[in-house]
Amino acid sequence: MAAKKLRRARLSQELCERLSRHQITTCQDFLCLSLLELMKVTGQSYYDVQKLLCKVSRACAPKMQTAYEMKLRKSVNPSSAFLSTTLHSLDKVLHGGVPCGSLTEITSPPGCGKTQFCIMVSVLATLPVSMGGLDGAVIYIDTESAFSAERLIEIAGNRFPTYFDSDEKLFCMTRSIHLYRELTCGSVLKRIMSLEEEIISKKVKLIIIDSVASVVRKEFDTKLQGNLAERSNFLAKGASVLKYLAEEFSIPV
Amino acid sequence: MQRDVGGLPLAPALRARLVAAGFQTAQELLETGPCGLSKEIGISKEEALEALQVVRQECHGDAARTAGGSGATRKCTALELLEEEQAQGFIITFCSALDNILGGGVQLTKITEICGAPGVGKTQLCMQLAVDVQIPECFGGVAGEAVFIDTEGSFMVDRVVDIATACVQHCQLIAEAHQEEDHLKALETFCLESILSHIYYFRCRDYIELLAQVYLLPDFLSEHSKVRLVVVDGIAFPFRHDFEDLSLRTRLLNGLAQQLIIIANDHKSAVVLTNQMTTRIGQSQSILVPALGWQHCTNHRVRRSQLYHITLHLMASEMCNLQLSLKMQKILK
């Protein structure tokens, strides 16, 4: 949205050319300038510049929705709002399961079973909707190299013996879990940025990152001064992209 | 009328030409007329007419202001201001300790900033306010609508449904106790659907969308004149990452704050901002301060802009913590 070119914001051709001579080509550049600077750059009067500002803002601003519309949209599809974890007490506490369309964070002391939980949830996501799953692919970003395919098959076979009765079904399930091994913060971020196309092409219904903390702790030593800012920068950037993906595609992350 | 040509809001190129041609005051321009102006400076007659219209508008604005009419720079006594401020409505928060500290609730025409550590209840408070602003006047509310600008994505419709249901029940109890005509009439329109349809929600993903939305807010508010509350949940979040140029960030934030002040005053609505806390690492100790150095802004402008700074140290202050949990129970009931 911010990188939208001014051309597409319905500004006149000559105005766009004039602005590009001052290196202002996107809405972001335009909105970051003050009114006086805009007057100087566009050569127009105060009131005209205000009108231009409104035009450009309209091109970038988000759409309005009332809370009522949001509620209606949610109530139309209640089953798609959560991914049930099949652990009854957990589902009760979470009011249905892992919520779709938002970021869920699982934290615990080491050895509690976070990775096992992630593997199980990946199996669940590949199940058809009739069995409580999401009938889609899974993207699993692994930073600790803790994912084991054998364990995956073991869990699937033991929990749903009736469904995974043939080897073919197991292979089908494993084919839809896409594993990415990333070992540095930079590669994790790059991978997250590239996920949008993959989600659409592979019909992904669940994104798992296991785990964010380990890769951050490895790279950023909080005792050094500058690292704190860089670390929070990385985390905030990653979080905002993941939130955008979760909301845009209504999938759990 | 004696306004200097250099100070008129015309296009810079035109202004430069006028000054070069020797025009000094607005009066001279108006006397010359469009045809004369176009001949002297070498612009078309239409451009000259446009420029003169702008000048005339400015001069009328000035004249109205000096005559003491309504405008941005009217003068009045402090007593008048006091009476006006006291007559302003409040948006109650349903937490009596908080209402006491705020002097009755969140005040209209003022900006209230709520900072706190993550998880302390800032978004919940904002959602509560978005429902409370709609309470009808006979129950002590301001009967307004709410604009909710969300930058973090933490707005939960289900929670708002819970809060609104509890609020309606609360008003129903009051109506039953008092049994007055206007209470029952107001209750007919004060229901879950109407509450939800009067919360206007905008999801801004980055700071450009936030800036664009705030530029468009005055137009939106003139279309929806019943709006009495503007909530910006997470004003710090989009500015905290991905910003190399800190001076640009400060400038944009100051501009944002000024626009919100204008909105609060012109449209008689309350503006509520939530801010994150960050750690300022000092020589001997680290303290939690509101993010983005906002504190400096507010200290400078406390006098003019009426910016209230409420730091919800909900972990430290026992009283607040207690009352806030009381409120949560009330709503859940």
C-alpha cells in the first residue's frame, strides 16, 4: 500500500512527472513531506495541495468496516474460525482451538513438548474439514532442526489409525507439509517475506515457525548495546508480516 | 487587507512573480483586478482570477477573525473556558478508580494517552470506551459513535460483543429500577446491533496507512457528525520498526499529534491513544517509559494541547489493579 505509485493514485500525468523529478514516486514519499514542502515541489497553492493530499490519502487509506459487519462475517462461518487441537481441555480454554486469522505464540520451558505439539497440529491441518482439520498444506519453518518425519508418521498413524490406514494416505499427508530449514534471522525474515505466493500456490492453511526465540538468541547478544534495537526491529518486522499473512488468508500462524 | 504578499497561500512560483513585479500588500492585488494582474505578470486571466479569489478568501478570513467572530484565535476569559470545560461530557470507563483519577471519565475535546506494559489491558480499555461512548444521554453517556483505528490487529469482535451485552444489561437494570419514559425509549435503540454498527473500524498495517487515515479523518468526521471518540490503538507500533531516519519519524509523529488535537477540538470528540512502553537504560538503572519519546512532546504542549498522560502502572499500583479486575468481573457477569 505504501509503495503504491502515484500514477495509480489518479494524479495527473504532468504532476507525476514533476514529482518524479524530485524523486517522489510513491505515496510513501508524498505523505512524508510537510505541506510547505509539497507546495514547493508541486508549485500549487495551499488549498490545492490539501486536496491533493486527500486524493493520495484516499489511495492508501484502509477500508472502513463497522464492528457489526465483522461480527456477521465471523458468524457466517463459525467452523472456520478455529483449528481444533483435539485436546479437549486445551480447546475449552482457547474457546475452540487455535484461532484462524491471528498469531498464536506457544511458550514453555524447554522439554515440554512444543515441537511435538507443532508436529501434531501440522497433521491436524492436513485432515479434511469433516474430521476437524483444514484440508490444506502446511508451511513449517524449522530453526532448530528438530522436525522429524518419522515422528510425524508415527503421530499420524497412532492418532488417526482409521484414516491413515494406507501408506498412500500417509505419503499424501507428508507431501503437503513443506519444511524449510532456516538457521539465521536474516534467512527467516526473507522466508517469511516470500511466503505470500507460496500460500496461494500451494493452498497453505497453516504456518508454523519453530522457534523464533532460538534463532534470535543465537544471533543477538543482549549485552551489546546496539543489538537490542536491531533485535526488536527484526521481531517487529517479522511479526507484522506474519500478522498480515494471517489476517489476509484467515489462517492460523 | 494590509497582508503581505509573501504570506499568502498561493503557489510559490506565482508568489515569487508577484514579489518581483513589486506588489507588496494584498490590497494592491485586489485593486489591480484580474486583467491588470495577468498583463503585469504574464499569466492567463483564469490563473489571475483564481489567485485573486484565494486572496479574497484569506482577507475575509482575517477580517472575520479581527472582528472577534468564531475562529481559531478568538479570545475569551479563563472563566468562560472553565465553564466550557466543565460542561463537556465525559465517557465513563466503568472503572470507578480510573474515572476518579480522570475527573469523571475520558473528557471530550482532549487527547488521552494510555501507556502500559504489554498485556495490561490497554486495548480492552479502548474497546470498553468504544462501547461506553454510545450510552444514551439519559443514562449519563454522550450518545456518540466511535472510530477505532487499529495498528496492531488486536481488536477482537467477540470481546466487544461481550462488553456491549454487559453494557446493555447494565442499562436495562437501571431502567427497571427507575422506570422512566425516556429510559425505556432509549433502550429500544441501544441494542447490540446498533452498538456494533456504530463502531467504525480501520485496520492500518503501516505508518503510511495511519498517516493517510488521519489526513482523511476530518472529512469522515464531518460526514459522521455523531462521532465522539477516536481511538488509535498502538500509535507507536508502526513507527518502531523499519525507521532509519529518526528526525523524519519525530516530524511525522508531531504532525500526527497536531492533527489529532485539531480533530479533538473541532469535532468535540475525545481522542484516545495507546502507546507501548520501552526501557530506557540508564547509568545505574533501567526505567519503563512511554515509547517514542512522546513524553517530551506532551511536556511541551501540556498548556495548549491539553494532553493528558496516564501511565497505567497496573503492576505497581495496587488500587488500580484491584479496580480493573473488579471491572472485568462486572463485564463477565
